[in-house]
Amino acid sequence: MDMHTVVVGTSGTTAEDVLAVAREGARVELSVAAVEALAAAREIVDALAAKPEPVYGVSTGFGALASRHISPGLRARLQRNIVRSHAAGMGPHVEREVVRALMFLRLKTVASGHTGVRPEVAQTMADVLNAGITPVVHEYGSLGCSGDLAPLSHCALTLMGEGEAEGPDGTVRPAAELLAAHGITPVELREKEGLALLNGTDGMLGMLVMALADLKKLYTSADITAALSLEALLGTDKVLAPELHTIRPHPGQGASADNMLRVLAGSGLTGHHQDDAPRVQDAYSVRCAPQVNGAGRDTLTHGRLVADRELAAAVDNPVVLPGGRVESNGNFHGAPVAYVLDFLAIAAADLGSICERRTDRLLDKNRSHGLPAFLADDAGVDSGLMIAQYTQAALVSEMKRLAVPASVDSIPSSAMQEDHVSMGWSAARKLRTAITDLNRIVAVELYAAARAVEVRAAGGMTPAPASLAVVEALRAAGVEGPGPDRFLAPDLATADAFVAEGALVAAVEAVTGPLA
């Protein structure tokens, strides 16, 4: 496990810290200021708990049951009960990186000093993360309002030494056994603490942060594959000229056009419009790649803005405010995060769609300007990449279904107290599937475009140095070049990993320098 340490303070965290904890196993420490803020807020909660007047979350029930005043002798039981009853998820286990992000982001809010949780509870959260213990969280259970209640409850259950969790070795065991094996004492929750551990947008936010990182890499990869396809189709790079993108000044569009232009530098394949198959313009999927890819890039920029605001937030209900006020609020509603998660799924689906259209053009001998049908070795005897495009089309179709927004849905809950919910967790879950699909779609375009570039090179034309570097890296990774039909699935799986691991971008940047 990576021994890099992330220090949690009182003023939020960064996307880089989330990724370090979630994906790299970074250790977590509480700052001195955070411990002091935790203690100060807890004094306020303890003082309110001692008063006869009911305070929501401190001495009352929750949700539709908030009207009941809970006597002091029942309050510890109340806090335990809310965790147990709310840990009601169902379905497959959620990925380890998602659960670690969820726990870390809840700790971030707890450490703000706005929740009233005792320092020792926060320290136990850090200890569980540092021990590599991952609570078992299930796919279904969050409506994205009052936060990600069920997922966070399963995490809180582990802190109490109940339920199941996954150890550092990946084995699922009773949480009590895992805590004991790492010398961690289960927490005994007091007033407000159960509620404070459950009431946040941490799951959907963690998945947003990871999606933004993954999509950034995919948009650069898609710029590269678009350039390779343009080159293989003997398209013109004149449409990538900076002056054309300056007069429509969307930043993402300019960045994508520049990436493509740099990939194509030195190519002997571009600009053959007036050769054997004259044409005035390239098809939209080729000519408009910077506009579509760039619009997606600008969507990522908006997503980062929303994520950064949420990373700086302290989301709980009620919250402890300066001066000792404890106020109910609606900050737990996931709408800001849910909207952008849906927006990203829409942009990703459109990127997948335009990638597939270029692949289809590469395989169609009537539109590929001299390439063999389906890039086959002996068309008719060989089918070439015909069915690879079918697979890509099936993935695009699924992405279109996944682009239907979850945030426009709302199912009332808690006896109509929670009568409008965000479905942000659902938006995040489907976006993760969409990103996996998009990586595969880009990989299929890469596979086809690289083969087409090789066919052009074999015919005596000179591809760009960056294109040749991609082909060489792909072959070194085990993806074979043009030839008779063979078992294609392993090649496609290798290409998928090649894109996902960043090898495609690395191969190009070794020639071009850093891309946007």
C-alpha cells in the first residue's frame, strides 16, 4: 500500500487527495486544527443534549419521525438503530475504490467541525481506511437525498464492529474480526453521531471525482484516435488550423483541434482530397471531431467546477454553525452533483457515437477511399473487422440508454417527508458503466485506425511519426497487425487495456510532447 499521506483539515479536500486515498491506498491523518474543531463542535452538541428542548438529530427521531422527543436513556440506542436500519442496501458489492472515496469524503465533512462528531469517531474512520478495511456496500439503496444514506450506513456499521467488510487481502469477513485484527476499537455512538455519519453526498461525489479523471484521459485518447482515422481516410488537416477554432472560441474545441494537429504533424497521408477519389469536404464524423470532443471537454470543466465546490463543502443535517447554532438545512440534496453526472453521461455517449461512425467509415470500401473492405486480408474469405464494429455499435447503443438522465426522476420516500430526491447515486453508477463502455469504443476505433494506417504504409504512403509510434506500441503490447482472420477478442481486450492504462497517450506524447 502506498505510504503517501493525506492530511484532513477543516476546509475540505482536493480531487487529487480523493484519488490518492481511493485508488492508491494513501494514508489519512487528521490535522491538529481538525481535532480541535471536532472537540469544539462536540461541546456544543453535548450542551444541547443536556437541555429539555428537543433538537433535531440530537434529541429527536429522524425524517418523518422527527416529531418524537427521545429521552437521554434512549439516545445511544437511537444512534445505533439509525445505522442498523439504514444499512439496507441490496445487490452486488460496490467497488473498493468507490467505498474508500465514500468513507474519505465523509471523514472530510466530519473533520470540518460542523457535524458535532467526537474526535475519536473521526480517528476511527481514519484508522479503518489506513488498515485497508473496506465495508461491504451494495449497489442499491441510495436515492441521493439526505445523502447516500444506505451506502454510508454500511460504512458506519463497520465502525460499530457490525456487518461485513473486506480485508486488505480482499476477503470478506465479519467487521468485528477485521477491526480486532488491526487493533481498532469499535465506536459506541452518542447523540447526533449516527445521523452525522450518514447524511452526505459522498458516494456520488467520490464517483464524480473518479469519473472526471477517467474521462480526461479518454478525451485525449479520443483526440488521438480521431486523428488516426482522419489520416487513414486521407482526410485534410486544414480543418484543424488554429485560426478556424479561434473564431469559435470554445476552449475544449481548440484543445482537441490542437491535439489532433500535433498527432498528424509530418503525415504524408493527409490532404489527398483531389487524388483518385476527389471530394470537397470530409464527413462530419471526421471534420467535426474537435467540435464534438471539445464540447465534451468543456463539460468536464463544468464538472470539475461543481466537484471542487462540493469538495469544499460540509454536508450534514443538522449542522453546527459558528456561535453554537445548530440548524436543519437541505444541503444534503444531491441535485448539483446529480445534474453534472448526467451531463457527463450525455457527453460521453455522443463521443462514443462519433467514434463508432469513423470506425464504420474505415471499414466501408465505398467510403474509405481505397482501403480494403472491412480492412480484411482477403475480403469474402476473411471478414476482417466487421464484427468488431458490431461490438462497438452495441456498446454505443448501451451508452445511449445510459445517457437517459437519472436526475429527472424522483420517488418520494419517508412518508412524504423526503418528497423530492436527486437520484444522484444512480446517475453516478450508470456513468461508471458508460465510462467502461466508452473506453472499449475508443479501443475499437484505435484498433481499426491503426490497421488502416498500416495498410496505407504498406502501399507506400508515409504516416505521421506519432501514428507510427502508436502502431509500434500496440504491436509491442501484443496486438497483431493486418493479416488473415484470427480470434479477435484477445486483440480487442488488449487494445482496451492499452487505452485504459494510458499507453496510447504515452506513445503519442513520446513524440509530440504533452497533449491537452
